[in-house]
Amino acid sequence: MLIGESADIILVEKVETLIKNDEDVHAVKTPLTMQLSPEEILLVLNLEFKKGMNGEQIVDSIHRLEGLIKEKFPEIKQIYLEAGTLSEKRVDN
């Protein structure tokens, strides 16, 4: 294990499966990870929540997901999450 390398692929796949199976999540891009120390992993998630969720519901869902991830994967100490929602109209940039 080298500091700065990605976390074990099996752990990444398990995190991705956990997130994809959540009832509030519409889509998730492949999680990005970085080993910060032998017992510390940084996780970066890019999620899209289901249509119709308001800001409070999204915040609640984010807190719940963070707690669930840290409970199941205690080596993940830091989580950065970018969240979006489905909307009626999408504008591609």
C-alpha cells in the first residue's frame, strides 16, 4: 500500500454497490478514493438524487449515507460528496 494510491478495488466496488442500492440515489459515478495512511481513506462521490427531492431531503440523505459508509467501512475517514438531482429539464453544457 502506498500513500496516495487508490483504495482496494473490492472496497470501492462495495461502496459503489451500497450507494447504488440506496432508495434516494438515482445514479452514482465510480467512486474516487485515495489512501491517506494505512488506516485512513478519502472517498469522493458524485451522486444524482431522485427527482422531486428538496434541499432538506437531500441533506438528510447525505448525512445518512455518510453515516452508513463510515459504519460499514471504518477506514473511510473523509467523504467529499457532490450532489445533484434530476430535474424536469436538463441543460447540457
